[in-house]
Amino acid sequence: MMPMATHNGDTGGPQARSQKLAADNDVITFGCRLNAYESQAMSELMAREGVAGSILVNTCAVTGEAMRQARQAIRRTRRQNPDARIVVTGCGAQVDPGQFEAMAEVDHVIGNSEKLEAATYAGLASGKAPRVQVANIQAVRETAHHLIAGFGTRARAYLQIQNGCDHRCTFCIIPFGRGPSRSVPVEAVVAQAAALVERGYREVVLTGVDITAYGADLAGGARLGALVKTILNSVPRLERLRLSSIDSIEADADLFDAIGSQERLMPHFHLSLQAGDDMTLKRMKRRHLRADAIAFCQRVRDLRPDVAFGADLIAGFPTETEEMFASTLSLIDDCGLNFLHVFPYSARPGTPAARMPQVAGQIIKSRAKRLRQKGAGALSRLLDAQLGRTSDILMESEHSGRTPHFLQVRVDQAETSGAIVAARLTRHDGQVLEGEAVA
């Protein structure tokens, strides 16, 4: 799978995000939203355990370019902060700790399991931590339970329900950085969701590496659909529940039932599709075919006619011909996709796809552009369909928020972050709607 709000789909590439933390600590985050959420959890652990004067680099391993950019950022950070303690963690540190251990700029290398343990930061605070702490991630059988709030806003909170991946897509190194799929027990998830509502959050997003694999490792057999129903039934004050990226082939009967019966489950689903050509999907070692993706979207649309779909698509996967690419391009219409995350294929050393015949870089770039252009048209049509409607907007800042379909709206009057405001949608610029608050 390809990382997103999760590993299934939202890296947006290896670009870094920097965040100032308490106690003179900083964090630089590369890669997927799950990394970003975990950076926030790590910042809280650092503050709690008394770590100061440190710069945490949370790396991504999804491509060789992501690793190169991490090394570049570490060297730049050391030049700019000669006295800081630089701690490197994340998937890059897990997959290739020796690469970072060999860098003179790096003080500590911490694995993906260790990075969410309080004892790790207690060791850093006391000065007794070893330089390298990277255990065998494949031996990990539990995932830490963390409340991850909303990046300084009161709009929504992110709740990690799962980590790791048991699949072996040929383009992906992430299972070796995240370990096997492991789920947070239902009771713990429900308790955390209730606690987030008590803290004032009106929307909770369930996130993880492969959330549709949720529950396969738990006794009792509760899968993602049952978890969604249990949360909504047990936490009646939760106004909105949203799912991060899902693998449509893993959707269970309870999830379909929840989609059709639970209005508080938001009608926006981001799908880990990657391609629309059957041969390409087989070479990716995906578990679905083109017809499966189309059937899933139609079934969900029958249950929830107002649904909006996003998807991850890879342009220029090895051996992809123009005919194969055309099948992926036409999948946008055949599935009725509205939001696209387009990834130009980039070989990741150590993956089977990196050893396959590669597509020329200019062709990859051109195909990615064509996918994005078609995606822009699909988004514009969805925005057109909203005009004249009144929608409940969850405000993320004074004048900007999101509809239930996760469309961004600029609202004409100032509102508090976290408020839900009814607004009539009047126009759009191809990406963002404008709305007039309704009294």
C-alpha cells in the first residue's frame, strides 16, 4: 500500500514539516500523516519526561528520495544548531538504522517501536540512553495507545486504532518499517474516543497504517465495521466519525451496514487503489482487480448516494504501457472518484518493483500530470454539485472549515475553531468553496 493519512495513502511526498515544541525541542516530520500524528505524540512524551534542547527527525522510507531528503535535513539542522541533540526516528531509522548511525551529525537513532515508549524519553532526559535503540519490528505484537489531537486546532482529533501491515505490495517498504498489523483493543479505542469528546472534539478520525485490517489479530473477531458501530453507539455525543484511507477489498459486512445506517459516519472515503489495470495490479501484488474497485464504489453509492471518494493512484509503475495507463485514467470516471492523490512512481531500493523494467522519467511525469488534470476536473464537478446547498461546516480556523465530504469552505463570518456552522455554498475556485453562514 501507499502511505496517506495513513500508510494507505497520504504522504504527499517526502517533504518535511517542522514544528516547534515545548522545552526548546523541535520536530521535523517527513512522509505520511501517521508520522505527523506520531510526532505530536512524541512531543508530548518528550515534554512529560523532561527532554530539552533536542531536535527530533521523524523519517520516511517510502522512496530513496525520502531517505536522501532526511539525510540532507539532518546535515542542515546540525549546521544551524551545532549544540542541539539530534534524534532520528521513523521508518527510515527502522529500515536502515546503520545509515543514520554512520552520520556524525546524529546523536541517537530510535526505532518505530521505541519512539512511542515513555522509557525511551526518560533515558534521553537522564543522558543514559544508548546511541542506537532499534529492535526487530517484526517481533512487535502490540501497538501503543495514544490520543493524538488536532495540530493546535480544536477541529478534529486523530485516533490511532492500528499499526503495521501484513501485505507485501511490490513497491512498498513500509511493512518492514512498521512491522506486522496489530490493533488497539476495542475497549481502549472507545475509551479514547469518549475522552476526546470530553476534551471538546466534535470529529474523530480513525487512523492507522492499514485500518481495514483492524481486528484480525484480536480475540473476538471484531473488525473495522464493528468498531465503527461500537464507537458511535457507545459515544453518542460524538458528532462526526471519519475514516482515513481504506483498502476497499477488506471492507466487511458491518462496515457496509454502518455506511448505510450511520449518518455520523462521514460520507467521504479515501481508497487505496493505486492502479486501474489488472496486470499492473497483479504486478503490484495488490489483492483487488479493477472490477472489485468499481463494484465497491457502486455498492457504497447505493447505500449512501451523497458519498464522495478519494483515491491513491500511482503513475508510471514499472512495465506500465500507455494502454495500461489508460485503464487507470478511465478508473476515475468508472469509480466516480473526486479527490486524487497522485504519486509519480519512484523506485524504493529493496522492493521487488525496483528490480522490474522501469518507465522513463519523462513519461512518468507526463502521466502524473494527466491524472492530476483529470482529477481536477472531477473535483470541480463535485464542487459544482454543492452550489446552492446548505452544509454543516466544521471550522478549522476563523474563516475556513470542512464539509462532511471534507471539502474546504471559506465562510464569510469569523467563527471559533471547532464550531460547526451551517453555511450556504455559493461559489468555488476549482478547489475551495465559499459559503455564507446561515443564522
